[in-house]
Amino acid sequence: MEDGLLSLKWNNHKITFFEILRVLREKANYTDATIAVEGKFYPVHKLVMSTCSEYFSEIFERTPCKSPVIVLKDVRSQDMDALLDYMYLGEVNVNQNDLASLLKTAECLRIKGLAVPDEDPTKFRKGQSDDRRESPPPKRRRHEDSSSQPLSQRPVSPTISASSKTTPPSRTPPLQHQTSSLPVSQSQDSVHDSIVDPPPMVKVEMEEADDPDDGYSRRDNSYDGGSVNEGDGDFGTELSKSEHDPDNYGSGSFPGPSIQPGGDLPWDEGDSSSFPPEGFSGDLPAGQQPQGGGADWLMCAWPGRDGGNVSQSSSATLSLPSQMPLPLAPSATRPAHLSVAASGCGQPQHQAALDMIQRNTSSDHVCGFCGKNFSAPAFLRRHIRAHTGEKPFKCPHCDFRATQKGNLNSHIINRHNSPALSMLNTQPLLHID
DNA sequence: CAGCAGGGGGCGC
DNA sequence: CGCCCCCTGCTGC
């Protein structure tokens, strides 16, 4: 029988596959879910969403219907546009000023390659279990914790009840939960992994562009339902694309929770059979349903923005590799646009990604998270660690980690009565098991 | 008191 | 100019 084995290879399979996928998306063919963001509706394919995001994968797994409408609160539609492009095409052009927001959204949605490590299934996946770091997730600064909006103060989001039935909302993984407050209380392990494990695979390609609009390569195939807040179910009736103007999304001026029929969704979080409640989808008139009436019910998800103000959401969990040589080219040479692609994770890309977070305005070094200004790039990089939670300096005597070597030395001297590290090791201790 | 974050000075490229 | 180290002030326990 061996002689009869033939290897049939489709040489252009990938290209063809992606092209078809692109067309399917454009025509909204075979879409089986809808993402609603700021009143816009994006017909999507569960397959693609699940492939690119564990977050969506979990949603769909716990969703009993075939064509759910997932309402993402506090997610900017332009971010969703970009992320969909990213997921469907593998890359997306994003305005420099929007990168921080985009990454945060990606992180909240656990988009692989952007916020969650992208593992090559063909290379990894064997004997990699011990790759999980045992080190604790980076801790947030205390005063940042207090400054960030506590979860309890958020509007009680119905989120995805099916997920919350297994694990109550936990804030223990500090970075992600404090900042993003993922509505789907995923298991802590999964969140933990997304933080501690290898850094996000962010490929950032610089490219020159003058017109910000050119930075978006998306095809606007989204439904624009206008203001769902005020629409009371009449979304889908106004088809407008004017809301794509980034200027419409000033900091902190995000539209609030969108589709919230009756406030908190009433279904019992402990009983998926009652999820969703009957009649819930009635808020979406059948004729206006993005899926052509295929939407079985609505789901409100709250990926955890705190109003879109990056400076407030200072806790974007962009865990970047600490050993990366930190760049900071002169700000004057900083191109206006970045192209974020889904492949590759080399350090230069991380540099650029971090550089984005360290976006410089003019001659100063301004933190992309909080807008704080620093006189020197080194100060800024050090400051950035406070946002990323990166603690590259590990105590050789205990599990303590510090963002600064001096702090580690203080710890060693105070706690362990040992000589400081400065003369012992000048390299950040990374990935120490 | 421990930990965190920022400023300043020294040193090397 | 950038990096590294030391020092200092602040905050929370």
C-alpha cells in the first residue's frame, strides 16, 4: 500500500484560504455570530474569532445558540475594526495614537498574537507544559490599584453569565483584573498565563503615512446602528459611517454601556439552561438583526475598558520582555503609523511596541499609558515597568521581584542581610524558575 | 518598615 | 547621549 500513497499538496492553500476568508467576511457569508460595538454590528465567523481569541472561544463555547450577538461594552468600534482586520488578515494598520487603546482592547479580548502569546502549533505543544512560569504575576502598584476603578464600582455587567457560574469574578491576578476587569471571569490560570508567559507577539512595522485614514486598511463592512444607547432597539436602522472619525472618541468620552435591556441581564448565572432568558432577544427586532434574524439572543460582554482613556487605564498589560534593548529613537523620527501584524515576535517588534507605549510627543518622553513626562528615556522606560508590571530583578533568596535593581538591593539588604546585587549581577534576572 | 517610583550623578560609548 | 547606580521621598501595611 505504501506505493499507493500520494501526497496531494495545495500549493496556494494559505493564500486561497485567506482570500476566501476575506471575501466571506466582506460579504458576511456564513457568518454565525455578531459583535456589537458602539452600535455597530460586525458579522463574524465563530471559527475565526475562536481561533484568534480564547475569550471569544469561551464565549461561544458557553453560548447555547447558533448566532449570538455579543455586545462589547467600552470597546471602541475603531479598535474592533482593527482587531477584526487583524484576526482575518493577520495584520492591520493602526494609527500610532490608537495603538495603546488597541492593544488594551486586544488584551481584554485576549487576541492571540497581540495580547496572548501566539504559539505556533506546529512547533510548540510538546513538552512545553513546564514553560509556564511559576513566578507570580506582576503586581500592580498599590496606589494604582486604588486609583483604578474598582471592579465593584463598575456597572454590574451581565457579562457572560455562563462563565461566571464556574468562577466568581476574581481580582487576584492583579494586572489583568485590576485593569481590564475582564467580564468573563476566566479561570485565573488562563489569565495568569496571558500575563506571565511569553510576551505578546506584537509585530510592529513602521511605515510612513500622512493621512491617518490611510492607516486603516479595514474594509468597513460593519453595521452601523447608530447610538444603541438611545436607540432602544432601533439599531441597525441608521447606517452611517461617520462615526469612524477617531476624533469622535475623545478620551473618556466613550459611549456607555450599550445594549442593556432592563439593566442587568436576568438570567441565572448558575444555570446555563436559562441562559439567555426568554424574550431577551426580543429587544432586537428580527428584521433588524444583523444576521438577518439569525441572532438568537444578545450577550453583553464588558472587556474592561474604563472609559477609553488610556491614561486612566494605565494598566494595559503589555508585558514586554524585559531584556529587550529599549529603543527610543528620537521622537522627531517617529513615524505616524504603525502596522501591527500577527506574525513574528522578534525583539525589534517589541521594541517598537514598547516604543509606542513610550510615545513621544515632541522632545519629551511621554508615557503612553498615563501621559507622564520624563526628562530622560531611561526614566520613561523604568516608569513603563510600573504599568506593565514587569519586574526583571529577582531576588536570589526569595520570590521577590523588583522593577528596579536598587529596590531589589534594598530588599536584599533589609530582608536577607546580604550584600547588594549591584556587584554580583548587573543583568536583569529574567525567567528565573 | 518594606516596597515603589523618580531624580540626580557618574561612567562608558 | 544613554545606561547604571545610588539616594530620596512617598505610600501602605
